Amino acid sequence: MIVLVAVVMLFVVGAMAALSIDVVTIYTARSEAQLAADAGALAGARVFANSGVTSDASRRSTRNARNLATMIATQVASQNVVGGRTLNPSTEVTVSFPNERDPAFDTNPHVTVQTQRTDLPTFFARIWGRTANTVTASATAEAYNPSDANHLSNGTTIPVAPICVKPWLLPNIDPTGTTGNAIFDSTTGAIQSPALVGLGWPGPNNNNGLFSLCNGDCSGGIQQIGPTTVGGYYPGAVADFSPIQAPPACASGFNSYQLAVAGCVQTPISCGTSSPINNSSVNIDTITYVPNNGTRDADTVAATECLIHFTSPGDSDSIDPATRRPPLQFVAGNQNPIASAVGKEVMVSDSLVTIPVINNPPPNQPTNPVTVIGFLQVFLNPHSLAMPLLPPAGANQIPATIINMAGCGTSATGQPILGNGASPVAVRLISPP
């Protein structure tokens, strides 16, 4: 009886040990594999979101972005530890694009990452001859640009709601002065000039920069924007948008408007939002703006320099000159917060900002408040490695290059997609839920 009990207990204890150790090991590795797949899929989708291809929508750009997304997604997934070691990028990480043959892929690309380990070691389960287990996981992420959704989804456009939107209300007209067209169809949100991706202002047809709404002096109130002042913005009121997260280096001595420029307004701004214009003129708004540096333009430049880490040329991030058309890539400047990234290509940058577009094209004087119909994502100071930040003294201009265009129009309905971050092209996991 003692021998029989001992033999039975051996199997019972072995089974319990296998259950408590080997099964837990499998579940832990399965969770790690899922995290690796999630990270890889989101990284791949972010390549599409931040590179401008969902606004350009040419097959060549999409193909190049797909190759770049594959590389980035594989790198990110393979850096994760699964079952005690990192994944082998060539055999244990697979990247695919499930909707690449769908017309919607141009503006709503999906990235699927599958991770696996077939050699996960066992411990007590070896007494039954099982020396290895297999764990797999899969995740799908999307980069959603609503601009082309209207004719791809039976007329239904779901709006987006990015965070960290800058308080610069841009009229719905090509800011580069190249085409004279509207940026978006005000109803559907469709992009009117896809070729604007990669173009910047001030340009040869535009003597005014992003920060030259009042030509260096906002004391007289908002000017009526005419054809010769495309690229100017209306300052948005930020008093009702909170909280604002600003870097410690930018938090001291700035007013709320400057904090919104240098930092991140945490409140999501959705298409269809009514946004008040705020200027020093009491005829426009009941809130009087008190500048720190003499004018709002000067305040804007000071806050923007803090945002993009500018002190001298080369400090700020820049657009890789080898990628002047989508997919665009970015190079970390000398003052990038991540010291190890300096001089290397980066996926995100503090110089990438999102600007709301309002349904008030020049020369019409806007009625306060205005309605947001879309967003531009622009890269500030794109020539930092080759030229000074500011044009000739007194211009109060900071160059900007268009990276993304995401329009919702006035027909967008439904719960806004918040996405993952400040890009107007929302990035989110869609599988697993």
C-alpha cells in the first residue's frame, strides 16, 4: 500500500507541478507574445499615420510605406521578451496587411503582426515526454484617415479627435499659396489637393509664414484674411481647454496661450467642434489677450522655439532630405530629448504638431465661434539643419511643412475616434478588442 500510494502521489504531485508551473509559464509567455504583437502592430500603423501616405494616397507611396512599416513593426515586436528571450525577427515575427487589396487601404491601412515561439521549454511536463510548448499571438492595428471614408463606407464618416491640438485656427485654403484651392471639401472632408503633402510655407507664392497672421502686430484685432495672406491663422481661445501639460523648461513665465503651444492640451478636439477665436480686440472676443513679448506673434515664436527645442540651427528635428515625398521620415536634432537618438531617424517628433482647419476660407471674415472641419499635421522648422529658424528679422515666421491632412467635413457622425496620440490620423488596435 505504501508503494502504491507513493507511486500515485508521484503522478499526482507531478501533474500538480506541471499545472502550477508549466501552465502558468505558458500563459505568461502567451501574454508576453500578445504584448509584442500589439506593440509591433501599433508601430507599423504609426508609420502610415505619421509619414503622410494616407493623405497622398498614391500607390508608390503606399508601397514604400508598407515596406517601412514591415521593418519597423518587426523591429519593435522582436525587441520584446517572450518566455525569457527576445523574439527572432526572421522566424518568429510575421507582418501582413490584411486589407491591402481593398481601396480603403490607401486611407485606412491595417497592419497585422503575428508572434510565436515554438520552443518554449517545459519543466515538470518532461516526465510525460513533452519538452517544448508553442505560444502564438496576433494583433491588428489601423491608421484611420477620415478624409476618404465618405465614398468607401456608404457615405458615413466617423470623425477623429486628436489631443495636443495647437491653438491655431487655419482657414480652409491651401496655406502654401500653390493652388488657391480649399484644403478639404467642407461637407465630406475629402482632400482637395493631395499634392500638398510635403509642401511648405512660407513659399514662393506666399510671403506670410505660419505665425504672421497680423504681420507682427496683433494689437489692432484680427485682420480680414485676403488672397495675399494665405497661411495665416486665427488664434484660438485656450482658457476652456485644460489640463495643459507643458515641459518644465517651457512652463515658467508663459501665459496659457503659450503653454498650449509649447505643451499639450489634453482635451481631445473633434471635427465639428465649435472653437472660439481669441484676440486682443474686444470687438471679436470678450477675452483680452495680454502678450508677454509685445505681440502674440512674438509669444508664438518664443513658445514654439521651446516646443521644438530650438536655440541654434541644428538643435531641432528635421525632415530627412532623402524623403521629400511620402513616406516622410524625420531625423533627431542636437537637442532631441532622447540623447541616443540624435542624428538618427525617429518615428515621432515634438516638431510634428496638429492644427485645426476651420470652415472659413478667405476672404470671408469668420463668424465667431468657428467650426472645425479637419486637421493638418505639419512639421515645424523643416530646414533647421540648413538655415536659421527665422527668416529676416521682424517676420515672425517659422517654416512649416504639411505632413498629413485629415478632413471630416460637416457630415461626420458618430463617436469620434480618439486614436493613440496627437496625430490627426488615428492609430488604434482593432484586434484583439
